[in-house]
Amino acid sequence: MGLISEVLLLPFAPVRGSAWAVRQVLQEAERIYYDPATVRAELARLEELLKAGEISEEEFDRREDELLDRLEVASRGGAGTGNGTPR
């Protein structure tokens, strides 16, 4: 039955290949998004923006909370499951 199912599913091979590529891109994007070095660099840049007066204190607090949440996820080892959701 394996050969027959492979022959029948052959027209869908490009779709399966595309799905694999999308999963790989998603995993890499999640790895970068939750990378502690990346988050720390964004926190430093955010502080520079505040000191330069380019963002308000409220905007700083909001964005800092988001970045700290990402850093917490990364420190727990939840850099992503590869299926679009953090662990």
C-alpha cells in the first residue's frame, strides 16, 4: 500500500515541500525572536531612544515589558516549538 499511496500523493509533493520550508523559516524566526542577545540589544536600543527623547516614558514601559516577557520565555528554554507557539 505504501507505493500506491506515494504514487497517489505525488501531485502534492510540491505542497509538502513548501510546508517543510515554511516550518524551517518559522523555526529560525522564532529562534532569532527569542534569542537573549537579540532581546538585550533591543532593550539597549530602547533605552537609547528614551534618553534621546524619541519615545515617551509610557511607550518605553510598554515596549520594555514586551521585551522582558520575551527574555523570560527565552530563559525558560521556550524558544519556540517550531509550530508557531512558544513552549
